[in-house]
Amino acid sequence: MHAKTVGRLSGIVALAVAFVAVNSTAPFAVSPAEATEIRPVFDASKDRSHEAAQAHLDRFFDFALSPAAAHASPRVQILANGETVWIEPTRRFDGQFSGLVIADGANSRDAITFERTDVRDWTFLGRDRKIYGSFQTRARLAHLSRQNAAPIRAVLASSTTPSNW
């Protein structure tokens, strides 16, 4: 897969995550066809998706830091100084991790060190061109209308992890 394709797909993931994050904090306007579909507003304080992401974190880093991940654009989302930041992981050492900050869809090249407990989510593009991980996005899908969720579901893998994990 060409680097441009990986970059474009990573951009789509970033846009999907941003779309879900922005649109899940307030009720949506619904079409008349969806008027009977009642969906609760997403409550971020009750979101436990980071716990699911943590459950597979060791296997994710084994993959993300291996040569096999060169095609996959692995990313982790961390909580740093009260803000969430997407990171391209580069190294594991002494129980800590380091990586490069991803800002505005481009690699800012700012290095950062973080702990396992800082990780809120992770994602990568599989060889099947489906997105694995993305636990926060998956948690918010239930709070979107079918129409808004469909394009996001189309790019997500059916499982958060590949079958060989």
C-alpha cells in the first residue's frame, strides 16, 4: 500500500473520530424517517472505552512497534495535561512509551513520552483496509443515527482486534 493511501485512510479515521466526538455531545437533528428512533445523548463521563483499549494494549504495542506495522499507521490516543492527543508510537522502554505527536492530520514531529495509563484509545489500518481498535468511535456509534453511523461502520473492522490476536 502506498504511503499516500495510508495517509489518506489515516485522515479518514481522524475525520471520523472527530465527527463522532463533536456530534456525540449534543442531540442530533433527525429526519422524519428517523423521528421515532430515540437515541440517548452520549455521556463521556460514563465512557469506559479506554478500559477496553487497555485490555489489548500490550498486543497492540507488540504489533505497532514491529516491522509488520509499517503499512498500518498505528496510533494511540493519550491524555496529556487534560487534553487528548494522537501519537505515532515509536519506542517502548522501562515501562514507558515514546512517540511523535500527530497534529491536524500531519506529523508534527514533536516527541513525547507517556505511560500505559495515559492511553485512552488506539487504532491501526489492517491489511484488509479496515480500521481496528477505535474503541471510542465504536462506543459512540450507538448514539448516532443509522444514517450518520453507516459510513463510519463501513470503514471499521467487525472486531476491535484481528482474528490472529
